Amino acid sequence: MPETRLAVYVTAHTVKQLADGALDARRTLQLLQRLGVERVYIENYRSGLFVTPEQLEKVARIFSGEGFEVAGG
């Protein structure tokens, strides 16, 4: 039986908050690590909100720098 891996989907609003510092990235990373999350999918658009390429790259670096696999969603 294959091993179960946990992933989360980070909505565009949360991506923007993380990129802008409105959401504490350190606490977010700690929580996801404690939960055993291995992969994050980051979203670039939702309900009229576009995340800039710079914001996407910044958030991707935040997660990948802590060992998470990062993919677009």
C-alpha cells in the first residue's frame, strides 16, 4: 500500500497575505510542519484577485526554503 502524503491548497488571498507580511509565515510554516504537510499548491487568482508573479515567487520560496514541495494550483 502506498504511503499517504498530505498536501494543502493555499488560496490567492492567503498567498497575498503571506507575500505582504499580513500573515505570519513562520507560524504558518510551523503549523503545516506539525500537521505533516509535504506539498503546497499555491493559487494565483480567485474572485477577481490576481497575485503578482513576484508575490507567487516570494511565497514559493518561503515554502520551498522549508522543504515543502511547491506547485501551482
